[in-house]
Amino acid sequence: MDSYTPEFTMPNTVPTQLLILATHLTKHSKFKPEILDLSHKFDIASRDEVTSQILEEYSNYRYFGISCFTSNYYLDTIYLANKIKKNNPEAIVLVGGYHPTIMPNDFLYQNSPFDFVFSGEAEIEFVKLITKIEGGYSKPQKTQIIYCEPVSVEDFVCTDWKFAETLNFIRKPSSNNLVMFPVFLSRGCPFRCAFCVDPDNQLTIAHRSWRKLSIDMAVKELININNRFQNRESLNYEIMICDPLFGTPEYRKELYNNLIKLAPNQAYWAELRIDTFKPDFEIPLLKKLQFHLSFGFESGAPEMLQIMNKTKEPKKFLDKMRAIAQKLEHNKIYCVLNILLGHPGETHETLSETFEYTKNLMGNKSFIIPSFSKFMLYPGSEIYNNIEKYKEKYGTEFLVKEWWRYSINQMRMSKLVNPSEEMNCIQVYFEMQKIVLNILKILTKNKIGKRPDMPLIRQKYLKHIMEDIMGWKTAPEVFIKFICNNIEILLGEGCSNAMKHFIKINIPLFLSSDCSQRFLHYIETKFPNFFENQE
């Protein structure tokens, strides 16, 4: 469910993590699980009515497992668990996912509707628990956290894609939609990017341990999707390889060769690390496949790459990206550059460096598509776990630390971060808008997506990127509207002095002096003592 950040959830995306759990359960028990995808099923106004109707069909079920895949699903997860318990008081409600893994105590509170919380890779312990309960084990009176060890390579299974058959967007596909099949050919990551999962946190031990499927299993995982869905009428789909680390160059080489033999016309997407990509032997193989690539580029500023812990050799990193871009362009392979702006430590100078680098990198190229995002503070990241360090070193201010507890647009709340002493998040929005719209001019000039040889599936993907880029035209206005519409929540009892101070000092940046004065008047009318004793 995604009531508060529907823009965060990709539409028509198969919830592969749930399919993996269902595969384990059917393989190791007598149960026949059903998967219910509630994403994009309602808006917040109709949530209660629609959820009640859906749950009525499951009133006799005993076990309900909820995926709180990311932190922005936290409030929806609580809402759904309470609805289940109200509808069926004897039901056993379980929750797992990223947020329960790194914040398991968030699900422990008085009258919590959750019986069990899984922290970590849950498939093995999930099956054990269900089997244990069926054998006579009584559920505890209070919510119990189950800490899971990393799943071993021996226990990996190939996903049973038959569970995807029940999803509406596959049962009744539309030729205008692009269906995404995420696959995971490995677990964990040996790298330590600051904005990603903190490898030093004991709760994320699985992330430290990189484990990969054998080549035979990896090929089978990909080919099984093809075998089941390739001839479906109106079903346009792409396979997303979502590994934090997509293998080693030699591993990928063997995988590419297998796919060339077995499924050369299937559309694939994968994100690669610049420092592990070997263009000289990988590009000739990729050219024989319908592959497009995405690189976690993040920044064109050497200082920011080091702050992010993306690389210890930023010059070499940036030089290699130039070489890769040139070779991909020459071979007509589409490449998305993921660029992260507003990260702790960001300044006007580093944003300018990123813009200049990106502009020069694109030049007259027709196969490079930049994708911009603003830094989001995510629990469980190295930054989140070391906030004081970033405050002291760069003057970073994290204005709403536990944003997932607020019933407003959580995506924007998570971005309320002043990256450095010289730059606040409103300024980042304005700078980003200028950068993105200037890059848009280059995209338009280079006629990306206008060529007749661009496959339909690439056009659909590009459309998503372009819509996101065009959205920056209204970014400051949207941000201001968000603050105005939610001022009572933002300035409420749980609001920190830092947040109040932030709103006060940044009023003059809001669009125009007229808007600023009206906004000030609004605050002073609603909260007459607000600006008293604020330092």
C-alpha cells in the first residue's frame, strides 16, 4: 500500500520479494499462499472502503504477511494490520521488509496488531515459524521480533513466476503499459556508499555478505520469465536486474553469452558500477542483446564522490565514465546516469561542477539519459546512523529525522535536509531546477527518443525519465504548496525548533516577496507566538 507516496511506487511492477517468499513456502510446506498487491488500488480518501471490500474476501484466512518494503509504507502497514485484526481478531499478522529489518522496534507498541516482526532475510525463518505454529506452538502475548541470519547460497531458490499470474496488470495487460519484472541474482554488497545501507549496523549483517546465484540458476531465473510470459498478447515487459552489485565482469560475461544463445530479443535493464564495468569485452556482448544500462554515477564533483564514499579515486572514476559513455554511444546502447543532488556536504560549487560535467559528457550524444534525484534521508543508511558526524563536519541539518511517522507526503519530508552550512534544501531545489531544465535542452537538441530505431520498450522507459525531468519545472512551487498545505503538522507538537527556525529564515526564498508576506501572515495568524524566543 502506498497512500502517502504513490509517486514512489513504480506502477505495474511485480513484487518479486513476495514471490520468493511464496516459492519457499510452497517448496517447504503444505501451504498454498496467495499474493495480494494493494499498490495503486486507491487514493487516501477511498482507502478505508476499498480495503474493507478486499479484506472481506479473506476473512477466513489465518496468516497475513505484510511487506513493509520501504519506510514510506510504514503507516500503511500499521493501517492494514489493524484492519486485518478488526476483521479477523484471531488472524496471525506478520511483517517483514526493509523497515522492519532496520527499525524492528517501530512495530513494538501498546496494542500493536503485529504478532511477529522479521528483521533480515526472512524466507527460511518464515517457513519455520508457520510450520511451528501449525505443530501446536501458541503465538506470544506480545509482539515478537525474529532476527534472521543471512540466507545461504545453498538455500537460494529460483522464483516461481506462476504467482505473478494473479496480478491484475498481468492477467489483464494493457499494450500501453510497461510491466517490470525485478529479479535478484545476488544478495548483499561489499561496497560502502554513505547514502546506502550501513554495513556496520548489526541489523544489516546480510547486506555485508555478498552472495550470488550460480550461473545456471541465474540463467534459469531470467529464462523462466521468458518461457512463461513472452507470448502474452498486449504484455510489454522488461526484466530488471536489481542487484546492489550485478556480479563481477567474468560472471556477467558468462551470463551474457548464455542469454545470447537462449533469449537474445528479451529486453533487460541492469544497474552497474562504473568501477567494475569492463567496456572492452562487455559492450560487444551487450550489443548482441536488448540490454540497456544504468550507472550509479551520483555526482560530477570529485569532493562529493569522496563524501559519498563512491570512490577513493574520483578523477579516475570521472575519466572512466567519459570513456564508457563514448563507447556506449558508438555502439548505440542506451545508458541512464543516476545523479544524486543535495547529498550532505553539497554546496553551490559542487552542484555547478556536476552540471558542467554532465553537460560536457552528453555533448551531442543520443544514447545517454540523465536521471536526477534529490537526496532522501533513509533510516539504516550510514548517514542516518551518523547524523552528528555530518552536522559537525559539513553543517548538515536533518529537519525531519523520522519522516515516515507523518501522514503527509513523506517523499518530500524525507528530502528536508540542508546539505551544508552554505546551502539549505530550498536553495537545492532551485539549483536543481536550473540544472535539470538546462540538461533538458541538451536532451531535446540531441533528439533522444526521436529516432525510428528506438524500440517501443525503450520509448516507454524514456517517457518515465522525461516526465520526471519535466516535473522540475514546478518543483519550487510544489514544494512551497506542500509546506503551506501542511503547516499545522510541520509546526505542531512534534516539530523541532530546527524545523521552525528553518521555515522562518527561508521565507524570503519562497517564489516572490508577495508570497513571502502572505505566508508570514498565515503563520503569525495561526501561531501568534511562533516567532517568539526562536533562535
